Amino acid sequence: MFNKKRLVAILTGTLLVGSLVGCSAGGASNSGSGSSDSSKITISGSTSVGPTMEILAEDYQKANEGTTIEVQQVGSSAGITNTIDGTSQIGMSSRDLKDAFNMDTVMVELKKHQTGSRQEGRIVKVIERGQTRLVGLLKNAKRELVFDADDQKFTQPIYIDHAHSHGAVAGHKVVVEIKTYKPYLKGNVVEILGHVGDPGVDILSVVSQHEAHVEFPKEVYEQIESIENEIDQEEAKTRTDLRNETIVTIDGDDAKDLDDAISLRRLKNGNYYLGVHIADVSYYVEEGSELDKEALARGTSIYLVDRVIPMLPHKLSNGICSLNPHVDRFAISCFMEITPQGEVIDHDIVESVINSTERMTYNNVNKILAGDKKLQEEYSHVCDLFFLMKELAEILQKTREDRGAIDFDTNEAKVLVDEKGKPIDVVLRQRGESDRIIESFMLVANETVAKHFKWLDLPFIYRVHENPKVDKLRKFSTISRTLGYTIKGSLEDIHSKELSKIVEASKGTDEHVIISTLLLRCMAKARYDEQCLGHFGLSDEYYTHFTSPIRRYPDLMVHRLIRTYLFKKKLDQETLFHFASIMQNVADQASSLERKAIDIEREVDDMKMAEYMEDHIGETFEGIVSSITNFGMFVELPNTIEGLIRMEDLVDDFYYFDDINLQLIGKRTGRRFKMSDKVKIKVSAASKREKTIDFQIVGMKSNKKKKKTVIINKRRDKKPKQKFKRKRR
């Protein structure tokens, strides 16, 4: 008797939207069989699952540089065979799906006649639904409405009768909750986002799909009603009074949540006395309050093309907590005495009350430093301050460079939209002197606060960035060699200073953006942790986030700890145990929500860039090859817009993928495409809905032989009659 084995699995978008369990845990990187390169994954099987898998593979490869996925649509049976014999790591099968969908937790029954380490199974039971709420478009059906999900991994229609539409009609973008799975999917409209053509509904759809909080609960609004719009003057008397000091904020032109301000003077001994003044958010947001719970649930503000989804309500973020000019505000100030060599030799952290002298912008400060006489005259009372800031910032930057901090200096793009939310341009945001000034001052303040509490050995939250993995660095070394950069020396226990040399060597070249991007993708993702594990990219032993409590919860937590430990002097065992018990959970949640916010911001940018390029189909541009895959190559334009040239559109030859050197090589001509190559492209397609852009190379002529039919006459040959023998019964 065959012993039926059952196991629990999750259908994930990166693995399989089908029923076949194609590999063991971590099978994608299993070097036991299949590809000899652990970074290559081969998937074969169902032609019906194949198109969905290609979309997933493309997304996965973009997010995991150096990993290649080959999708072979050869049928379910062949996929099963290939997976069993080890030809492919993952098999696709449209069989035995039952009613399971992407992200469902399912029970899988392993089938008999298994050979090798790969096993096939079928879904016997759905244990838990992974997606019960979806965002999409309502369309008319014969007798009811049908829901088309935005998520391309969810391809099944959901039917909604008019009793459960709750006023929604065809053309509305809605949030639907699935209520019935058998015999077909039926749903209930739980939220109407607006008509598909209404301004801002497209962005709101992305945000809702990720289940990010938009509106604040009524309990939060009820709580903040008691918060005054002006500071408590009695509380101000207990603080260090800095209202007569020259203090300025420097932010973007459209910034409204001003959470950091700067003061600076030169001491008689030649040292610099830098003050970094941060909005005292923890004074207004008490631990465990409804406001605090909501801030923790959001984790961070989300910055989108035409709006901000704030971590805190506007009454705080743009009001009483924002360090607006010429008004009294509470702050936590970190004063640092810094030598001309960039060493912090003394510091002090205090509760303060400030009155910002000027609200400056990056653009205006850049112009002042560049010699704009008109602005220098307008801001003559603070003009000397900016030049002193520049002087200190250059010292601090050199200090970081000397210790090995990596300055990736990658381009940042901003999508400009009109009043209806339609993208009208994509422009690069240029980093000027003022950007580097604020960056340097925030970094040194974060380092100083982290070092202070590390030596106190108290429960705390740190920003950590661990060393990159050796295998990723080896891959980077191989690819960089094709770009003309040979890395000599061991990659084991490498110091950031060595990697910084590569970035510096590429500055001013066509390959700089590619080198910086590739190296950045090699890095571990920065995260929050209760342990002080250091920051590899900054080459810093101590680092935290202290400077943005209006928009980041970890910064708010740091302020709360400063208030508790330093100002209130609460160091009893109960207090220490409380913070020790919650710190890692707070760190993990903040890290997760940060990643979700980044995903939302990227998805919205991709959508708006695709929408922008819909109006430029047929136009030609110059760009550089930014990535090579087995299904084509990505080309990045000077404004950072990226499009895909598909393998089938390389028509002058048959190209094969060199997965070691990441090149496409023409089999007949030997023509090569590698990263950083300049190419002239034409926009062939763009889809706002799919968030994709397709390019074609200009002037590439097809070398495929055209089939020709020659008619010699119209007479048809007589076919011999077939004789059929009667079967014997």
C-alpha cells in the first residue's frame, strides 16, 4: 500500500500558482541538481500557468539582481517529469488546483511513483486563504457585476450581485471581499474608491491593495482635539531656552512636516559647535495612546507623487510638531563639539524650546552658496551661517570617506503631475551642497545618539546594516569585470572602504550608475534591531534613527527612550524590563512597514512612469542597458525611466543569455549586449494598468528569411484513394 504523505504549503507568487510542489524548502538555491549556478532557477510545465509565471519571474529578477529564472512552457506532464528528474527546480501544473489561489495555505498530498529528491503533489485542502480582499475594477455582466482584480496574479473573475454592490456600479474602482469560493467566486463590495477615471483613484487603488492606512480612526481625532495649537509656556520654562539663537530649517520647496533644524557657531578654540534640533514628538504622543497605536501600525509616512500619507495627523505633522518659522516649538536638541578633523569630542542632549529664524529651501541655499547676490542680500542675517555649514559638512564628509563609508550617489527622479493627477514630466532631483550639508549633520547626530546609549547599555533601538554576502559580491565582481573594473583581493570579511573604492573609480563614467546600482543590490537591507550591530554602508559601529520622529516610528521610539532615561531619569528594573520586552517586536514591525512603504512608492512611480510613456509611444530616446536577463534587457533613460527590450524583439540574430557575465550574445553575428552599453530605442508599448514599458532598438533589421511560395500552375495532383480494411471483431 502506498503511504500517502501530506504536508502544508503556501502558494506564493514567487514559487507557483499551481498545484505542483516542485522543490524542497529552499529548492531555488539547491545545488543538488538542475543548474550548476545557484542563482539560476529553471521552471517548466503548464502553458496555462506559464504566462502568470513569466510575470512573476520578471518581478522577482528585478528585485533580486543576479538571479535568473528560465520559464519553459512545455505542458504539465513535461513539467512534472522535468522536476522529478532534476532538469528543472520548479514545476508548473494546472492540474489538481482545486479552488486554491495565490498566497493560500494548502494541504498537499504527495503522489506515488516519486523518484529523486523532487516530489509532485496535489492540493487536497485549503487551510487558510491568503487573499480575501482585493482591489480592482467593476464591469457589467449579464445579470450581475463582475470584478477584475488589479493583482495580475489573481486571474479569476469575482461575481457580485447588485444586493452586495452597495451602490457601486460598472467603472468604479472598489475593494472587494471574497465571500464564496464554490461553485464560483462571489464577493461583497466593502469600499468604493471612486470612478476609474477620477483624479487620484489610481494611486488610492495601489495604496488600498497594500492595505496601508489612509484615514485615521475617529479615536485618534478625538484624542488630538485636546492638543493645543501653541506650546505650553509653563512647560517651556523647564527647558533649555534657545529662542534667541539663530536656528534654521532646510527642506524641499513643498515640505510641510519640518522635523529638523540646525544651529552652528565656531568656538574660540577653533572647534565647531553644532546643534541638531529635532521636533519633540514624544512630548505629544504618549506610549499606549490611540495616537501611538496608530503611529506604530503605520510605521512611517508614505511619500507618493501627489500626496503624503502621514504617520501622524496633520495637526501634529504640519502643525504643533513641525518646526515652522517664527513660532515657538518644543524640540530635543543634540549639541556636538566637533574638531576641524571631524571628531565629536563632546556632546549634550537636552529638552529645548526653539523659534526657527528662517524656513530655507535646498534650492535657495544652493544658490546662496553658488554666489546668488540677490538671495545673499535677502538672507544676509543668516548668509554667513550657510558658508560655515558648508565648511563643517565637507569636513564630516571627508571623515566618513576616510573611514570607508560608501557614497552611492544614485539619481532620484520625481514624477510631476497636473491638477488631475496626469503625469506631465519626469525630472531628476539634483543633489546640491545644501543636501549634503543636512545629510552630514543628520548622520553625525544619529551616530552620536547611538553611541551615547550603546555605552549606557540600556534597552534601545538601532539602525543596522550587516555585511554583504560573499556569493553576491562574487557575482558583482564577475559582472563588474565585463564593465572594465577588475576587483583584486579577497571578498571574505571585506571592509566597506574596499567597496567604496569601486564606486569612486566609476564616478564621471557611463558605468557609474550601473556600478552603484549593482553594488547597492549586493548590500543587505538596512533594518532596525535591539542590538547595536553596526552599519556597513556608513562604516559606522554605532547608528540609530533620531532625526525624523514625525515620519518614522523608530525615531519616535528613540525620543521616548531619551525622555524616559535622560530627562525623567526612570531607570528602574520595571521600566528597563518593559522596553527590553517590546523592543525587538517594534524593530521588526518597523522594518516590515518600511519595506511595504517602499513597495507602494515604487509601484506608484512605476505606474505613473508607464502612464507618462503611453503618450510617447513611437518616440525615440537614448539610454543605457541597465540589466540583462534571459528574457531580454532593460534600458534606462536619463530620467531613470526603465523599459524592457524583449528577447523576441532582438530580430537581427538569435541571441542567447550568458548568465555568468550577464550578456546577450548573437549566435550568428557574435554581437553582444552588456550593461552600460548605450543604445537608441523606440517606445513600442506602455501600460499604466500593468505598470510596464516596452522598448525596441532603433534600426535593428530582421535577418530572418522570409518564406516564399512559388505558384507554378493551378493544377492539383490527384491523390490516390485510401482503402480502409474492415476491422475484425
